[in-house]
Amino acid sequence: MTTPDSPRNKWAPRTVRLDDETWKSARVKLATDGESWQGVMETLAHGWLSGAIDLEHVRAALSKDTAPE
């Protein structure tokens, strides 16, 4: 829950939303046995911060895959 003065009220809306099936599939593929979803997300964040993950490249690849023909 947020208050009217919450910083979250200024955040941009999410541009990507996953349906339940895609979300569950991603969790199964990314999380190893005994690893939490939060651990996976932290690993991806650390990868991005260290430069190992090129977010702009990922976004470009995703937009190519989902672009209408």
C-alpha cells in the first residue's frame, strides 16, 4: 500500500507484463533447485550493474521478437 506522498507514485508504469504461463515458465527455467526467485532477480541485477548484461541489447531483441508483422 502506498500513501499519496509515496515515491512509488512517481514511478513510470511497467511496460512489460508477463502472463501467468510465461511467468511460471521463466521461474522454472531461471531458478535452480533451492534458489528463490528473488535470488534470480538479484543475480540479473548484479549482472546488469557489472556490465555482463546489456539491457539495451535485450530490449532490442525482445522488441524484434514481439514486433507486429
